Amino acid sequence: MSIIAAYNEAWDTGNTEALAEILHDEFVFNPHVGGITMGKSDVLAFAGNNAPSSENNRVLFENNEVGVAHSIVHFANGSTSEAVLSFLQFKDGKIISMETGATPLSDDYKLVGSE
């Protein structure tokens, strides 16, 4: 299984133990909002606590050094869902950094083929 696919599965199931194994101890997350940076412990705390859910997860590219992924993300607070593009860097077979960019989707958004 790819690193990104393993990350998506762990995130979507709230499996923080699996996430802890996938994220490098030096992990840094730079999300597309808020101008903040999160570390491994921040993400693990967030993952098990009202975390956003995703659908249509796709690995666009992945090798031993980097990966690019895309998904539709829905937030627990009810804010507008987003199409999220993620760039990930790997070290020692784990995710060491992740940066996202996103496009907000309209309130009446429906995933193509879901009807």
C-alpha cells in the first residue's frame, strides 16, 4: 500500500496509532488556512477529535521522495467543503511534511456520479 493510501485509510478511520506510525517524528503540516504550522502531536490530537472527513481520495503521484494527492474534504463545523490538493515529502518511508492548497466548493456541491 502506498504511504498516501495508508495515511488516508488511517485518517478516515480515526486510527491515531496507525497515523503515528505513518508520520515522521519531525513531521510538519502547513495547511492552506490560518498561517499556522502543525507538528505530529498536533495532527494526532486533531485526527481523533471531530476531524474533517474526505471522499474521492486520489493519489496523483507518489515515489520514495514525494507524493501529490487530491480529495474532497468535509468539515465537522459545517463550513463549505473543499477540493484539497496535498503535496507530501517522505523521509525514512514516512511522511515528514505536508502542505495543502484548496478550492472551496459551493453549498450545493455533489460529487459527480454520486447521484
